[in-house]
Amino acid sequence: MAPTLYDEKPEPGDLIEIFRGTYQHWALYIGDGFVVHLAPPSEGPGAGTSSVMSVLAEKAIVKKEELWDVVGPNEWKINNSLDNKYKPRPVNVIVREACELVGDELPYCIFRGNCEHFANELRYGKAESRQVCKAGEVALAAGMAAVLGLGFVALAGALFGGSKKENKNTE
């Protein structure tokens, strides 16, 4: 069951991570039940997993909406886990800059400028996306496994394939 404001009470400047199946959407809590977030134009309030197609957009809009409209039926949590890596900027600066950006259209790129980059840049002054880092690690691991697998096949072929050829030549 998704948390309610009675379970978790975000403070201005908190990052809100919203779980949408195959990805997480990120927003910045600015107070009074509102968040500011970066959303491709096709992503409406309470977007579900179908909004994953919005990652193909090249532009996104900075929106100020009620937390519950953005969360919709999805689970969410306060996630300021980069606090152990970066010092958060002053709350008044975070909230002011977030509000000044509302309505702006910004370049959007899943790898270099997504909603998590946006939220982290507001809180820490550092545009970082752990989702992108994790996806890169998974892709690297898959690539390494493929290379190792091909290497193993080639080695097995060299070790065991050659003996048949030799046997054929000796007959």
C-alpha cells in the first residue's frame, strides 16, 4: 500500500521517488502538498507504466502539481539517499529555484537530463541519476557476460573442435 502523508511527511526540499513499474519518477517536494518535477509533455498526472514511452521525448516541462496527482496509484517514498555523498543546498534556495523553473521547457534525455537528474540538481547542485548508472552497470555486465560466453565457446571450439579434424586427417 502506498504511503500517505500520515505515514511519511515530506519536508520542503525532500526528493520523492515514485515507483512506476519499469522505472522511477522523481519529484522535489516544495511544501503544502506540492512537488515540482520534470515531465515530458505526454506524461499526465498519475502516469503509470505506459508513460515509459515518454522517455523518447526530447523536451520536458517543469511542472508544479499536487504530490498525490503525480504519485497517482503508485508507491512512493522520500529518498534523500545522496545526502551521504553531497551536502544538500539550503532549503530556501532549493524551493525558490524549483518554483522559478515551473513552466519552463527543458531538453530531456533519459541518459543526461531526466527527472532524477533534474531533482538531484535542485537538491544538491549535481545532476546525477542512479537509474542511469545502474542501467549502465547492467548493460556492462551483460556485455561482459556475452564476451566471456563467446570466449568460452571459442576456447571450447579450439580445444574440442580440433581433435575431430585431426582424427579425420589420420583416417
